Amino acid sequence: MRAPLRMPGHWFDELATGGGSMEAVGFLAQGERSRRLLLIGELLSRLEERPTLLGPADLGAVWETVEQAEERRPGCAEELLLSPEVGSWLAHTLRRLHGVSVGPPLWVDTGHLAAVALVAALRSGTDADLVVPAREGAIPLPTLGLARLPGIPLLGFQPVHARVREGELRLTATVPGTGATALTLRPLTAAQSAVWWPTHRLPVRQGGPEVALDDTDPYRDLDRPIPPRRLTPRELATWQRLFAEAVTLLDPGPASAGGSGAPPESGDSGPGTLRPEEIRRIVPWPGRLPNGPVEGLSASTADAFGSMVVAEPPNGAALAETMVHEFQHSKLGALLHLFVMLDDDRTEEHYAPWRPDPRHLPGLLHGAYAFVGVAGFWRDRIGDRAADPLDLAPFRFALRRIQTRTVLRTLATRAALTGPGRRLVAGLTRTVDGWLREPVDGQAVARARAAAAGHRAEWRLRHLRCADEERAGLAAAVRSGTPLPPTRPTRLVPAAERTHWRDVRGALYLRPDAATDPAADAAPGQADIWLVHGEAASAREAYREQAAATPGDPHLLAGWLLAHTALHPGHRRLLARPERFAAAVEGEGPEVWERAAHRLASPGSPV
């Protein structure tokens, strides 16, 4: 019987800063190992109780294959079970068995265990005779690639017989008369062909570890199985180039050591640093989004430690930042498997500065941990023109430290944190508070503060409304001069009334002098350009004129408030609760906005 896992306190504190030594991250991997073995045990128990769940596969033969592989080559099967490919499949299949997820016929998901066993046999050099599921004639082999039966493709989901002898795999359709012919290959060494798509590999350093670039595994997305989408040669070359650039930024050690190829030394790693070999898998974003382009998007799941889904980035620095961001999610996900951090009903009502929608408190915790890493990444690149040729690192660092501190304040005051949760939030807060005392280029800080204020103001205008009594009182105070009503708790705009929006002003604050395409989706208007360039009076007038034609537009109202408070710094209290201003001028034309602003910002008015 194994002893319970006990994390040394100093490792937890290292991770609570947002960073973590190799030893601390290694402990997280050890925790993931224990969790994965427990989940495998649960799956086997369920399959033993109901063998029919496996369809034509035989559980005894499948698991005997795994045991023989582990006996022949100790650690081989366990390493496979700990891979992101198996982690994603295992979690999805257990959700299927619990009735909280959907997918192909259940025997296809459960029968993927036979494909895992096949790979174990191939890696260990043992024999196997198993039945595996084929999807449209394709048989996925986790961590290795995708085999495709030649001939007339099998339709839908079909069982296929798989035979392994001395590293050679033979696949044969079990249903006669399909037109699919048998396939024989050596998956460990076979080159890419029409019938074999090996998993792409991205080398971290010459002769060292590699990261999988996975475009075939059916369980490579966040939950539901998806079909393969093979990268074109040009796309593959782009990913190889971007990854090499990202590794150079993240892992400069071997280059400075004369190219020895030696791994970096153990030791503390601060927030924003990443040992590239800790990444296990990158999945190119497999589809499109209904609300716009996927550029800059990424995601990960706690079911697959060290794995991430990433849209093709514009450059190596963007990929390096994304790798840091998503590995932060992996670290926190592993911590949350070991410690309960907070008690929350997952109501999506809180402000997250990096998202257009309200979030629940666990999402805020994940965001704070991820963006501490992002802030640290850009902090380390201030002044490094090779990594940051446009000198954007000061702004990015300044913006992320402001935004992350806002969220940490929300967690500290609104979340029901456990002991470990308080320790984590306190550690992150110490990191960010230390950064807030560091000098950064003044213009970059000013733009970052303006961008943060603009996003928050527009978010509140889009998602929050004053209570009905407060709205009526505010309107009356502006129209007839009655006393302003006291503030009351706001309420969320119903989800059905919300629309997707993009923070176009935030992108403009990042690069005020970048050329803009007026025809682009959600391109900034002239008022936005004037505001970002400090021409507040012109911006305010332009927002007012546009609002006359499109009353109630949150973007225009937020822009007007930002321009007005730039002209009247004493009125900045309006930005704390812009929804009160929106309620006061609701139904009125923009000609009353300035009078309303002076009324609401007067001394003694409620905030």
C-alpha cells in the first residue's frame, strides 16, 4: 500500500509565487501519476462489472497485454498511462460512464483502451492480439500516430483486429466484404505515408526531449472526440519554426553553454519562466469559433497535464507566452487535484480583466495564476530587443500586473478560501505587489492604466445594471435635481441580452501607432484613436456625436466617460460604477451627459 502524498510546505510556497522549482513541479507530476492510476482503477472496475461496455474487445486480453508490456520493460506502460493523450481519453470516457458527456458509440470510447495496450506492446516488444475500434477506417495509436486501412474506407465505427509481433503491427477488418484491405507497418519507425500519419515531434534541444505536435489523436481537444486534421507541410514548417523560436526565448541555457545540449540546472524558477521540456504536447487549434478568429486563443484541461490547445501564433514570442500561460493552468490544475482551494457555486458573475464575459471564482483563480506567469514572462523581457523588437514588454507587464492585482483583490474579499487557498492567493499577491513597486516606463504605465480602466468600464456597462429603484432615482436626480439615491447591489444583465464584444481600445493602447484597417472586424473608430493618442476633447465630442445616432452603445458610452475623466480628473469616480451613469442618462440624448457627469461626480455623491 502506497503512503499518502504529502507536499513539503516550501514547494507549495514556491508554486504559490506563480513559479516553482523543478522539484516542486516534479511533485505535481507525481500527484498526477497517483490520480491517473486511481482513474484507471475506476475504469477497470466499471468494465469488470459490465464487460459489454467494451463491445467486441476483451478486457482480460487487453489488460494482460498492458501487464506483459510493463513486465518486459518496466515503466513503459506507466509512462504511456501518464501521457496527455491517455489522460484526455480516460477522463472523457469516465464522464461518458457517468452520463455527463457525449461522443461516439460507447464501445468506441471504452475500446480505445485496447489501442493503449497496443502501443504498450509496440513500445516494449511484446506480442498482442486485440480488437480495436476504427473511426472511418482510421485507428489512432496514442502517442504514436494514426493508421489508415487502405482500400475502400470503412464507414462509421468498426472493430478491427490488431496483431503485434516483434514491433510489427498488422491491422485487419473484422467485418467481411467491406473492401478495406489489411495493413502491415512498424509504427515506431515507419515514415509518413498515405496509410500512416506519425505524431509530429518538436525537439526542445538536439538529442534531448521532444514535444508532441498532435493533429490526429481523437481525444486531443478539451473533451469531446474530434476527427484528425493533418497539418499541411507549410503549416508544419511554421509550427517547427515558431517552436524553435519560443524555445530560444524560454531556454537560452544550452546556447550559452556552448551548445552542449545539457538540460538546465535544477533550482527555483520565478513566475514567467518555463523549462520547455515540461510541455508534453501542443495541439494546433482544430477548428473555428462562431464569434471571430481564433488568433491568440489557447486552452488546456487539467485532465492532460502539460498539454495545450493553441491557435497558430504570429511569432515565437507569442507562442512562448502562450506556453507559459497554459503551463500555469496545468500547474494549478494539478494543485487543485491535491488541495481544495475554495468553496464556490460557480456562479458566473465576477469581472475578469482578460475576458469579455463574467466568470466564476474558480475561473478567476485560474486566470490570476496564469496571468502572474504572463506578467513575469514580459517582465523578464523588458529591454530585450531580440525577444521584444517593438518594445511592447513594458506595457504588457504593466497591464498584466494591474489586472492580476484586481482579480487577487476579488478573490481575497469575495471567495470562501480554504487554508491552502488563502496561502496561494497570499503568495500570488506578494509577487504582484512587489512588481507594482518596480519602476516601468511612465508612458507604458499610463497606457496600461488607461487600457485596464477602459476594459473594466465597458465590461460593467455591458454586464451590470443598477437596481430599478436606483435607476429611477438617478434619472430623477439628473432631470429635476433631486438628491442622488444611495448605491444598491447591481444585478447581472441576463445572458440572453448579452452580445460578444472585443476590446478594440485595449489593442490600440498596446500599439497606438500601428496602422488600423477600418474595414476589419471590430476596428477602432476615430474617437478611439483620438482617445488613445491623448486628444480627449476631440474624442469626447466624437463619442457624443456617434452616440446620438446609436444610443445606448456601451462602447461609445465607456469611451465618452474615459475621455471626460481625462479632461476632468476629479470625476474619475464615475469609472468606479459607470452603470450608475448609464442609468442616469438612459433615454436621454448625449447633450445631457456632461451635466449628468458633473451631478454624479459632485462631492458627497454616493460611489
